[in-house]
Amino acid sequence: MVLFLTLLVAGIALIAIGAGVDGMLYLTSAGVLLLIADLLYLAARSVWRSPRRPAR
């Protein structure tokens, strides 16, 4: 969970800096890609940790 929150804060910070500073579009795109990777990580982690109970 710490990794998820760290990546989330880093992505938001990159988007904010990239949007605020003129000519830093690559920071905005890097932040968006980081947020997408973070959401994929969260989805994969929830799938891996789901308990698999046998059907009765």
C-alpha cells in the first residue's frame, strides 16, 4: 500500500508541475502514465489477493 500511495503522490506532483510550468508537457505526460501504471498495479494486486474459495 505504501508503494501505491507513493506512486499516486508522485504522479499528481508531476502533473501539477507539468501543468504549471510552461514547456513542461513531458512532465504532465509522465505523470499521467505513472497514474495509469499505479491503477494497473492496484487492479493486479486486488486480483492476486482475492481469496479463492471452492464452490460448495
